Amino acid sequence: MSFPGKAFRDRADAGRALAERLRHYAGASDLLVLGLPRGGVPVAYEVATALSAPLDVFVVRKLGVPGRAELAMGAIADGGVRIVNRSITEPLRLSDAVVEEVAAQESVELVRRQQAYRAGRAALDVTDKVTIVVDDGLATGATMRAAVAALRAQVPRRIVAAVPVGARSTCAELGAEVYEVVCVRSPIMFQAVGQWYEDFSPTTDEEIGAILARTQPPSEAPGAG
């Protein structure tokens, strides 16, 4: 199926469209939504709001090919999880040493973001929970797979990968690793996530912090009590 023009106005619009595809989870007491920063968090906010579910951030860092940072050769996530995309590294003859160097750099940023986004708050416990992991799109899928691998170690009841748009082959492959993949648009011709958004402006750390602050229970808001 072809979609003339852009599929979504912005990430909020994409999140509302995604939430419609996830309505069967609405109101479940064992449900939570995790957004992958940066771009997945505003999408996840709309999903969590529509489903009346708690929202948290799950920090994952893409490992970009040196000189071609937007091309993912892998990803790292909390818990020491590392995913390497051999279909990228081998044709480009990228050594393990190159991957290790980029991973070390990204590990520093991963820790920084965890501290910045949480502002001292503990992560939500995913144990025995239906956990919906949201990003703004799937290209190679390395970031989502790293998140799924890290979350699996925390023993959630189910992991659902949810995105507004993704490469058809990536969505299909990811289906073997999670309970369900929900992808609003899965075009055959797919070059980049941003091509499906009218506004794909970068999401800032400040925006993520503000979103997470809005979703806190009143008793946990800064200065409460």
C-alpha cells in the first residue's frame, strides 16, 4: 500500500495513531509504556495517555558507523546489553575494535542521559508487567532489539514493540523476539524514519524531562509534600 506525502504531522500525531492500534491494552492494571529517547518519548507519551498507563524512559544508544553516524551498526542499553548488526559491520569491514571504541563513547552518553532524564527518580519495575516499548520508527531495528534484550533480563510478562512506522522486513524480523509488534505503517520502500514525518525536528533533553515530569504522580513531583 502506498501513502502519498507524509504519514504523520509530527511525533504527537504519530503517537495518537499508534495508540489506536494498541487500544486492546487500554486500562490493564499490569501495563506500562516505555519510550526510547529521544524521539520515542513524545510518541510514548501519547500512547500512555490514551491507554491510561504509567510512562517511563528506557535509555538505549545507537552505535553509529564512524563518519556515517545515522547508520546503525548496533546499539547498547542499560544492563550492559550490546547488539551488533553484522549485516552492517561485515560488508563495511568494521573491526571489533572500532565497535568497542564507539560503544565506550556511547556508554558515557547513556549514563548521562539516565541521570538527566530521571532526575533522581527510580525506574519503573517491569517485572511481570505487560511492557510496551515505543520508538518513533524502526529502520535497522538495532535500538529496539537492544532495548528488548535488556528488558527481557528483568522478566516482564510480555514485551510489545510499538512504532508508528518501520521497514517491513525489520518489523517482521522483530516479531520473533517479542510477544507482538505493532507498526502503523510498514512500507516496502523505506529509506529513513524521518521521511514519513512532516515535522521530524530533534527532541531535546529538556522536552523529555518535561514530558516525564508531567506524568509523575502528584506525590512524586518535585517539591511535593
